[in-house]
Amino acid sequence: MELLELMKMVRCFHEKHDFANNNGSDMNFRMLLMMEEVGELAECLTKGKGMEDIREELADIFILLLGHCVVLDIDLEKVFLDKMDKIMQRKAIKVKNGIRVTEYRGEGTEEI
């Protein structure tokens, strides 16, 4: 399924529940919902829940992300491609807990 179709589905979900007229555009509220869903994913991982629960939480996060783009009128495909072009130019760095691809170059980092 194409991203545009997924966005259309989320837009329909927003319209069905009249999010526009019921605080559904409040990004502070939306970010709290996102944090809640990320917390539920973390709980799945820390409590050893199965893949079915993990998949469901990832789907919730993805739906919220697409909803953010609907609310903010963001062309997610375009910004994704722009960002991928940008990060593909970066070098990875080694940090305490693993590898990061970021512009950050702080104490204890080593370019690889």
C-alpha cells in the first residue's frame, strides 16, 4: 500500500471522530499521546511481551505519526526523502551504547 493511501485512511479516521473540532489538532496533546504509545512499546520490550503486542504498539505509533502529518499538513514522503538524502551524507559515530548517525560530536564520541 502506498503512503498516500495510508495518509488518506488516517485522514478519514480523523474526520470520522471529528478530531479537528475536538482538540485533535493540539500538538501538545498529540505528543502526550505519542509518548504514551512509546511507553507502551517500551513496556512490551521490558516485560518480554510477544511480537503481536509489539506490532500493535508500533502500528499505534505509526498511525499517530501519520496523524501529526495530517494535522500539520506535512508531505511525509517528501520530508522523508529529503531527510534520507541528508543523513546518508553523514558519518556514523560510536557512542557509549552503540552507533549513531548524527551531527552531534560530543565528548566520548568517535567517528567510524
